[in-house]
Amino acid sequence: MAKVLLFANTDWYLYNFRLNLAKALRALGYEVVLISPPGDFQQLLQTNGFSWIPFPLSRQGFNPLRELQTLWRLINLYRQVRPDIVHHFTIKPVIYGSLAARLLWIPGIINSITGLGHLFIDPGIHTRLLRNIAKWLYRISLRRTHVIFENPEDRNIFIQNKFLKAGQTHLILGTGVDTEKFQPSRRDTDIPVVLFASRFLTTKGLPEFVEAAQILKQKGGRGRFAIAGTTDPGNPASIPQAQIDSWKQSGMTEWWGWQADMPAALAKADIFCLPSYREGVPNALIEACASGLPIVTTDVPGCRDVVTDGLNGFLVPPRDPQALAEALEKLLADPALRSRMGDMGRQFALENFSLNQAIQQTLSVYRQAFPTKQIERDGREG
């Protein structure tokens, strides 16, 4: 039986975005091992029958000595687990995991670039320094690996910067959505609800959403503005709790907190909004599409791969709360437009973002990264 190791920088990521892939691999007869720093989701991963190994990992900063120690610990862990295929997600697991796997001659190395994240978005001097280090490390670590991108712009950046060769790359638009679980649920209400659902990060556009809500409230528009999600202290773009408390006290928006049941949360909304600065392909948007909601998002990589302006929603410039408010106002005032765009979004999700489609495309990469005969034999044994 071949062994697959999945490594991400949070157990939250593995549970929310890669659990279905892990189940598909197990159904084919693979032994699946999950690795991440400890968090609130490790027990849920284990409850689903998977072996999970804790691996402490700093998500912020770059201390050379500490990073070398992290790499050494990872090499020792990979030596103990002895996987046949490793699949890495998020920046540090991609870089350090690839280096460790290559040093140990692990035959199948797959990396998923799930977005360029804060490191490539923030213009600060400190972040620019870390970005230059990351670029150098990408060039070293990605050699002779298979790399999955979620949108073509990210792939082109990596090719143009010579982080890798075009032949190493694969394009899979997101991790897919269960279109049976996420279904349209028409609401009959006089006051439509606009929902923002994401981690509370600056780069997700939460400040712009709050400001757009304030603009529309001050104009006397009819609409409720709801925010679902939670903080992410390990992320450098995390919004300080003091700022969140200030927004809550203003009363301009509703705060729904963390939603374990996203289909139910989306069923309470009439419009979905994610004014992000840049994405891979955000699951939040494809879940909203599958739920038949019209979307207002930004005209940036990842988001514009889900929304076609004027078809299933509106695209606005990033970091522009006024433009965001104007687009939301159009949908708030026109129930027929909301219904038409929601129907188009549902159809788009069915055609392009089904969970089975994403999993099959990912398994196709596995077959290229690892000998086909081995995979076919394991599938028969399973």
C-alpha cells in the first residue's frame, strides 16, 4: 500500500479544504497521513479516521536559525513516516516540505500554490525583504516537483520569475464544492441580507466591507450586513481584536461569528460579498455560487475566475469601498437581478467547480507524479 502525506500550515486548512481529497485517496487504497501544527481541528481529522501528526510551525517572520531547525525536524519526520507521495499546501510547507522530500529522494512531490497571500500583497519594507527570500527559496525547492495552481495569473508569475518550468505546472480552479450540500434556498424577505464570510483579515477586504455598509446605512438603504468568521492570529494580515470590537460597537453590521454549517449560513443570505485583495480561487465564492447567490467581489486574480462581471455578480476595484457600496446597492434594489445572477452562478458552479471534478483533476496529477502502475495497483487493492 502506497503512503500519501498531506502537509499544511494549519489543521483548519486540512479539515476545511483537503478532507475530501484525503477520503478519495483512502478509497483508492492509500494510507493517508496528515501533518500540521496543532489547532482546533485535529480531533475532527482523527474522528474521520486519519492519522494526524503535530508539527509546530511558525507562520510569521523568518529567523534563519529557527527555520533551519524546522527543516531539520521535518527531514527527520519524513524519514520516520517514509511516504511515497507528499502533497504540500501553503508557503512554508511547500518550501520546506519540498526540500525535505528531495533530500530523502521521495518519489512523488506535489505542491499546491493556493494563492500568493500576504507575502506577495503587502507593500511594506519588511514584507518585501521576506518576499525576496521566499522567491529565492521557491527557485530552489520547486525543482523536479509537480505544482498545482488555482488561477492562471499565479502560474504565470511563477513561470515568469523562473521559480519553475511551465511543464511542471497544473491548473485546477479551486478545491471544488459539494453541489448537493450547497443548494439554492430562495428567501422571501423585505430586507435583503448581504453576507461577508471569511477569516478576519485585512487582505480579505473586511475593512472595505464595513465601510461600504456604513455608506449604504447612512444613505438610508434597505439592507442588513452580516459578517461570519473568526480571527486568525497566526496570519500577519489578521485584524486586531480592538478594531473588530470597535466595528461591533458601531452597530453598522451584524456579527454571526464562526459558522460550522456554511450551507445554513448562506441560506440566510441574499447577496454574498468578498472584496479580497487577491486569491487562489476562494472556496467562499464557489460555495456562494453553488448556493445560488449573486456575488460582489473584486476584479483580482482568483475572484474573477469565479465571477463574470454583470453575469453572476459584479466585479469592483480592490480597496474601493465606494465602488463596493455602489455595486451592492444595485443588487439590494433589484430582486429580479439578484435571482437572475444567482441562477447563473449556480449553473457556473455545476459546470466548473464540482467537488468530483476537482478531486479527479488532482488525482490525475498524482498519477503523473508517481508511477501509474503503482497507482493502478493500489486502486485495485483498495
